[in-house]
Amino acid sequence: MEQLDQTDITILRILQEDSKKTAKEIAGILNLTSSPVYERIRRLEKQGFIKKYVAILDKKLIDRSVTTICQVSMRYHNEAFIEKFEEQIQNLKEVQECYHMAGQVDFVLKIHTKGLEEYHDFVKTKLSKIENIGVLNSTFVLKEIKHTSEFYI
């Protein structure tokens, strides 16, 4: 895989901040012509540095203002149970992020719901139906201090 140069890094920073910027706009920022910037962006996409382009929604405006961090501990830790959990969690649309952890808990989930009642229903009707969950520990976000999708590069 090619090494990133400073121009590639700057393009990635610009696109992380605003993925709707065109190659022409980015070229203007970099004092380059559009064609090489366009080719660099395509190369960065092809090499996998840019996975996809997304719109980041305002969770309050779409009525998903309650953020819950849920720690999950499994009863059994064999490969089949872990793979089954990972597969089942993919189907739960309320779960925005899931991490397999080392330490005292096995998985950490980030879940967005309309409110506590919806979260309760989610746990009761969906999450608790997943086999092999031993302990669920839910904590609720009081205030979001920092949230970004941008990586520091």
C-alpha cells in the first residue's frame, strides 16, 4: 500500500470535515488543478482509506436523543457463542456501535432510543432474547461533551 503524502492527508482531513466538497473545491483549497485531486480521491477510495460517504444526522431532530452505553458480559466465552452474539447484534437497528472488549466486560454497545421507555422495551423484547448474555449494565449519557466521526491524521 502506498504511503500517504501531505496532500493525501490534507484531502482526507477536508473530506472528513465535509464529504460534499468537490474535487474542484478541494483543488482550490490546495492550489492545485481538479484532475490530480480527483485522481487522488479515487485512489484513496480504491485503497480503502475512504470507506464510504455518509450524512451525520442530528439525533434530537430524528427523535433519538437518549444515548445508552450498555456493557454486556457473556456467560460462556467459546467461539460459537461469541460469533452468534456478533451476528445477532448486527440485526438490532438501535445499536449504533458494538465493540468486543478485553477486560471486565465482553462487549460495549452504543444505543440510541427516543426515551427510557423505548430503551426498556428494546432490552426486554430484543437484547434479552440473545442467548448467553449473563449481565447487562446500562449507563445513560447526561450530556454529550464531544462527538466526532473524524480521525486525527
